[in-house]
Amino acid sequence: MTSPTTPAAAPEPPAANATDDRRRWFALAIVMTAAFMDLVDVTIVNVALPTIQHDEGASTGQIQWITAGYALAFAALLITGGRLGDIFGRKRLFLLGITGFTVASALCGFAANPEMLVASRILQGGMAALMVPQVLSIVHATFPAHERGKVFGLFGAIVGLGAVTGPLLGALLTEWNIAGLEWRPIFLINLPVGIAALILGSRVISESKAPRALKLDLVGVVLVTLAMLALVYPLTQGRENGWPVWGYVMMAASVVIVAVLIAYEKAKTRRDGSPLIELSLFKVKSFAAGIAVQTVFGVTTGIFFLTWTLYMQLGLGWSALRAGLTGVPFSIAVSVAAGMSVQKLVPRFGRKVLQAGALTMAAGVLVYVWESGHYGLGIASWQMALPLVVMGIGMGLIVAPLTDAVLSEVPREHAGSASGLINTVMQMGNALGLSLVSVIFFNVVEDHAKQGAGSTAFIDGFHSSLLWSAGILVGIFLLMFALPRKASGGVGETTAVADGRDEDEREPELVG
């Protein structure tokens, strides 16, 4: 999710008296808490996956779907969730989303089997797609322009806190085994937070709608979802089923579905001007390259974080808590580097900072390859700190300024649609990366285990994943040459929202 700046055309909310002022800050706390829930929920699960697999007897494919299913549902419904808020009211959709997210969290926490957990995670991702786009829209409708800088600064702090808190909280809740529930509290912790946010939000959040909301494109959503499923499902399940013919047929069909989607979106644009995907954006060279960068960067993160967790807990035999603490230097490095890149480096050096980030991250990955091979099963957490910090610095240099760099040459009237698409493809790339874990990690682990490699099979699988990640990062570095040398308005001056609405559609119309 990106931190937007204020659209110049957005009308100012009326001046607030003391009571209204307290109310809107309470509303801000509630929507920020919901955003924090989503951010933490994305990262909190990874560290608990080995425990879930052990306790529930989940297959490797089901382990992948627990994370990929959430990302896929979130990506497929993200833009539509924003448009629903524009049409029916942001408060209404926010409360609906947080209600569904809380119910889905309960279903995850009380899942009777892996199949129920996967289905509940997909539902959770879909509900997050209804809830999250409303957060920044509510901010725009509630706070005047001169206060939004402070608000978005708080939002950035929440994002950084979520990155650090998620893995550590997941590790602690899993390790503590509260009331004998083992991994389940990582989901159940959302219940009291969600219920409180629902009750308080219904009282203090003001309703708003867009005066000129885009229409829904449900056919587009279905086609996008089918295309992703046709690609992700066989990649995830193919290894367990012996790579059957139907898997290759499905992957080929995904290309056909994409072609149908493009044709339909062109027709939808001509008919009512409300396509799910604004295809004209791809005529902008920097945007097309940026979408490719976001997608493959999502693939990289999907591959790395899942295999890293499995390597530490299943390969090295570490506890969830030790694995979570090992990742703290990485999270801190990402947060620090992200702040520096936006505030000091990118305004001066532009695109070179992002390219340096890709190469730095690749260097950290290669150091990790050497260390894991050199120390083997005896590697210590402190020995991982160096490559993790280097990788974290590289990621921080990329993630914060990338959206603004991609949007810098996009026509201002399409900034919202472009931003929504950027966030969508990032999640889709993540889902694709998680599905590829079957091919580049579990395949290697299984083959080497058959050769008697034992626990070192996980080290070999992790090596394979790291080398793939390094190769992808080099590809990202090359793709970044198509980005502008410097953002035309400067990083932070581009309108970038997470929901895919154009600027004029985001002008708030307060209701009631």
C-alpha cells in the first residue's frame, strides 16, 4: 500500500469545532488500526506456517495457499472495493469489510482442517479488499489539506511498525501456545480489535461518497481472477499431482483469458469509460515498465519470505520465536532505508536510488547464499544479520519511492487508476511467487531428500530460492532503466492511492 499525497482538487472539509475535532481523530485511530490489522496479518502468518503444517498435517500446497489465497483475493477485489466505497459510502464499506475480516479471522482461528483454513484465508483477503481502500478515502473526506501531511506521516509510521511487529507478534503468539491453542491466536487476536473498531467506527466515522464514481466492472474482476487461478493453481498443486497434463492446459488457458480480458476492457472503455484496467496507461513507457517491476518484485518477496521461514524452522530446526527475532534486523533496515530514500536520496539522485536498491538487495541475497552454504546447519542468528541488513537496505530503497517513480509520467487524471493497478499487480506478483515455491524450493528439497540429504535438503532448496531471487533482482535493475531519471514532480508530490480511483472520483461528498 502506498502513502498518498493530497489531490489538489479535493474540496476542504468544513472547519471542525472541538467535539468534531476529537471525533475525527478518533475516526483516524480506528481506520489506522484496521490498516495495521491488514499489514500485520500479511506478515504474521509466515512465521507460524511450519507449526500449522506440523499440527494440522497440511500439505505443502495447502501451506502455499494459506498465504497465496489471501494475496490473490486481496488483489482481485482491491480496485472493486474502492469503487464500491465510492458508490455506496466509504463508512458503510469500511464497516462491512472490518466485520467480514473479523468473522474470517474467527473462521481461520477455529479452522477444523487445512481446507477450512485456506478457504477462510481467501475470505479474509476478500474482506481486506473491501476494508483497506476506504482508509485513505475516509482520511481525504475527513481532514483538510493542510493536516493531511501529518496524517500520512502517521500512516507511514504505521506501515513501518506493521513490518516490524507482524513476524515478531506471530512468533510470540505461536511460541506462547496460549490456552493450548498453538498457532490459532495469530488469527484470534483480530477478534477483540475488529469488534472494538466496528462499534466505535459506527459512531465516529462520517459517511462520504464520490460525486462521480466509476461503475463496477464485475466481468473484469472475474476474468482477472480466472487468469490468475489458471496460472497459480497448477504451479501450486502440480508437483503434488505429478505435473499432470491439465496443469499445462490451465497455464496455457491463462494466456487466452488475458487476451479475452484485454478485448473486453477495450469494449468496456468505449461503452461507459469504467474499465477495471485503464489500458491506455500502458502506452506510457515508464508506467508499463513500472508495472513489470512491481509484479516481479512481488514475485521475489513471495518466494523469499516463505522459503526463508521454512528454511529456518524446518531445515535448521529453530523455534518460531527464534526465527521471528532473527528477522528483526531486516525489518528495521527496511524502515530506516525507506525513510532515507524518500526524504533525502531520491530527490537528489532519482532512479539511481531504486537501481542501487535492486543491486544492494541482490548482493545481500548472494551473501546469504554463501553464508548458508559455508555454515550449514550450524549457522547462528547473528551470522544472518549481515545479509539480512543488506537486503533490508536494498528493499527499503525500492519500496517507498517506487510508486511515485512509476506514476511520475502518468496523466494526473489517471493517477488513481494507475496507483490502484500498481498495488493490485504487486499482490498478484506475490501470489505468483508463492506458487512458484513448489517449483524452485519444494522440488529441490524433495529431490535432495530422496538422495539422502536429510535436513541439508532444506538448505539446498533455500539456495535455489535465493539464486532465483538474485536473478529476478538483476532483471528488476534492468527494467528500471525505463523509469524516469527523476520523478517530474518529486517523490511525494504524485497523487497515489491504494484503491484505484481517479482524482475527480475521490472528491468527498459528505453524507448526513
